[in-house]
Amino acid sequence: TTHIAAILGRLAIAPINPAWSTGSIHGTSEGGALLESFSPVDGERIATVGEASAHDYHAVVARAVESFGIWRALPAPQRGEVVRQFGEELRRHKQDLGTLVSYEMGKSLQEGLGEVQEMIDICDFATGLSRQLYGLTMPSERPGHRMYEQWHPLGVVGIISAFNFPVAVWSWNAAIAWVCGNVCVWKPSEKTPLTATACQSIIAGVLARNGLPEGISCLVQGGRPLGELLARDPRIALLSATGSTRMGKSVAEAVAARLGKSILELGGNNAIIITEHADLDIALPAAVFGAVGTAGQRCTSTRRLIVHASVYEAFKARLVRAYGQLRIGDPLDEAHHVGPLIDRAAVGNYLAAIAACEVQGGRFLVAGEVLSGEGYASGCYVQPCIAEVSPDMAIVQAETFAPILYIMKYETLDEAIRIQNSVPQGLSSAIMTLNLREAEQFLSAGGSDCGIANVNIGTSGAEIGGAFGGEKETGGGRESGSDAWKAYMRRQTNTINYSDKLPLAQGIRFDL
Ligand code: NAD
């Protein structure tokens, strides 16, 4: 606790102080409701953060709208310079912010630091991008005419994020949205308000040093009702929402009803196909890290293994042995592989999924249980487990946000791909094979139906340089690298006539 208090001091936010979020930008009125942040690591209440009322929310968005006028007038490379400085501040605070992420969310310290590294990387990417917001020039069919396109900012971008990547997902959206000329209003997960406040205080410092209004980066703390306000608000030109498919369906409906734009990054049900030509020495750590890393709470966590019959028994034996070596405990202690689930409600979901799996005919190779005793006082630590299943079982079709791995057998690659694609979600997928034909079939139009398809690496984790997102119930959105920036801008086609005639398109004549 002392250690965390020192970190909060260095991040310029005081511990247990509802005033962190006061002020219209941060969105809390005096004496308003409070959000409590409990660490799943030790069950401690680490902070109370002021919650934004509807009144606060409207004041914050009004400030954002006001700030948009200033921010969009800045040339894009100058906006990139501000984002570059934000990246520099993140480098300075990497250890502290990464530790806070680990403590508030429960992921390992390495992953907490990795999350901050991802924020730094996207700032670098966005800085470069600020000089590359290219539009095309097309030949006009009319003489003496020039036709080209420009990309303009949208306005206020709303960001709703999930607890499992409490800071990186915001930065993927915000850094790109900012260089594109937008201002952002962030509603983080109500389960991780403290890391969000820390990020806000870092970016607020950068904006102030540049003489810019903090309204360029706004934070509203609260739960679902606040998310619903964002979804219904016509001032939010684009709403980027990361979370469960249930949340995404509700957001999509509300945003579509006002013909707004959304980017949806929802649940996954990711599989690795392990073929008879796989290098099992690679497949094993890929599967284990994918399934138990972040205690199975990544959208890209490996939930299903589809293993060829000829290597099934051998691989199963190695997998069970590897699970026997897992060390579960305090994620800030680097000796541990697996930390806690986010809260006791998540533990309840884990137990319910295990019970459902048994009822539906699953057979556990490594049994699940809730751990108790020394070091497990928060009640959030669970044993990662493995069940042998058939692919069509209802529980296998659903995403349970916990370290439960389903393993199943296949005979032909067509069958494996069919199984892989048979779930409602379409985020990440992988094939383990040294056979070129198998790899190419998996990557072809008739192969994986996911937004991410890997060969000889697992499903979990992604680099910021690629566009990130998935199909079907994963929501179809793309964020981060490649040309994902285009979703944060509006395209305008411009045709300029520099002749003394007025020829019409398609050769249409209109003589007066
Ligand atoms: P969640 O859906 O419970 O909450 C996510 C966010 O949405 C929170 O900020 C929450 O307050 C808000 N919210 C909830 N209901 C809402 C509604 N009706 N309208 C507006 N906002 C609402 O998800 P979670 O438990 O925090 O996160 C886990 C889920 O997120 C998993 O399904 C995981 O796969 C998914 N996820 C997806 C990605 C991706 O990029 N595809 C990344 C991370 C997490």
C-alpha cells in the first residue's frame, strides 16, 4: 500500500481522494456518487473516485465541443507533436503506471508494463501518421477539372473501454483520434477508475504545457448509464466501444438509431488449430500462454484448441504437465505465471461455466477450483483448467472471461477450419503447422473467418502496427495501425473547375 501511495504521488494523484475527478473536465460534482476501486490482488480498497452525474457529463461534452474548434485548427503535424510529448511522459512514468495497472486490474507486472509500452508505441505511430493523413487524387472525366479527396476530423470521439486493458485501448483510440483532429471523451471501465485518472493527469499536464485546453482529452468516470448517455448523444460523432458483445449490441442499437458512427471491439472465442505438421515445442507455450495469460481475461485469450487426432494424445499429455507447473499468485511477483480474476463476480462466472461444461458432457483433464489460503485472500484466484469437449456444446460457443481451455479433436483440415469458424465470435485465430499448404488454406478466403489469423504464433496479443479487430459478434471494428485512422475522419471529395466551361458529369447536356 505504501508503495502504491508513492506511485500515486509520482503520478501527481493523491490516494483515496474523491477530488481526483472534480472539475467539469473530470466530470464530478462536489458530493456526488463515488466509484470504489478494489484491487483483486489483495482485496484492498485502493481508491474512491468521483462518479460523473448526467449533469457533469453534459458539461464535459460541452467543453469537449468547445475545445474541438481550437484543436482542429492546429496543423496535423503540430497535433502529432503534442502526442509525441504524451509518449515521452509515458516513457517517464512507465514503471509507475505499469505497476498501477497490474495492481488495479490484476495482470502480471510484465503485462502491465507491456500495456504502457503499447501506449508509447501507438503515440510513436500516431506522431508519424500525423504527416501521412493522405487523400487520393483522381483523374476527372471533365476537361479543366481536378478531383481529389481530403480527410477532415469528425469532432468528439467517445471511448468506452473494458477493464482488461484499462489504459492501452484508450490510447489506441485517443492517440489516433487526436492526430486526426478530434477531441476525446473517455469513459473507462468502472472496475479500473484509478489507472484512468492517472492517464488523465498525465495528458492534462502535456496539454497545459502546450497552452491547450484539457477539453481535448476528457474523462467521465462511471458505469453503464454513462456509457448509455454517450451512445445516445448526437454530439458524439464516433463512439469506439470495447467490451462484451452484450454491451456492443446495446451501443450499436443506440448509435444506429441516431445514424452515428461506431467502432465495436467485442468478445472473442479464439482457437488454435494444431495440425499433424505442427512444431509442438512452439505450439505448447503458445497454447498455455494464450489460455492462462492475464488469467484468461484477454479478448484474444485462447479458449479452444482444435488438435489433429494423430498428435492429440501426445499434446494433451504435455499440456496437462505444463498446467501442473503453473504458479498462481500475486501478479506483481514475477515468479507467478497467473494472477487473479478481476472480481468475485468473475469468479462466479468461471464456476458457472465449469458447471455448465460438466452438465453438457465436458470432461475435465485439469479441474478448476477457487484458491484459498495465504496470498489468496481477495477470493479472486482460480486454478486454470482444461476440459475435453465436443465443439458444438453451448458453453464452447460462448466466451467465458476466465482461464478455461476447451480441447477437441479433428481428422481433416476442412473439419478443423469448420470447427474454428463455427462460433458466433470472430476475433483471433491461429494455426500451428510447418506445412505450406495447410498454412495457406487457413489464410485463404475459405480459411479462418477472423479479423486476426496467425501462423505459428498463438491467438493472444497483437502488435499496434496492424489493424486490430474482428468479425461477426466481435463487432467488425478496426483500431490501431494500418489505415484504421480512416474511421476517425470524414472523407470529402472535392472537384475544382479551372476552365471557363461548365461540363456536366456523364456528358449530360443542359443548354440554356
Ligand atoms: P463490459 O461489456 O461489461 O464493459 C465494457 C465497458 O462498457 C465498461 O466501460 C462498461 O461500463 C460499459 N458498458 C456496459 N454496458 C453498457 C451499455 N449498455 N452501454 C454503454 N456502455 C456500457 O466488458 P468488460 O467485462 O469490462 O470486458 C470484458 C469484455 O471485453 C470481453 O467480452 C472481452 O472480449 C471484451 N474486450 C474486447 C476487446 C477487443 O478489442 N475486441 C478488447 C478488450 C476486451
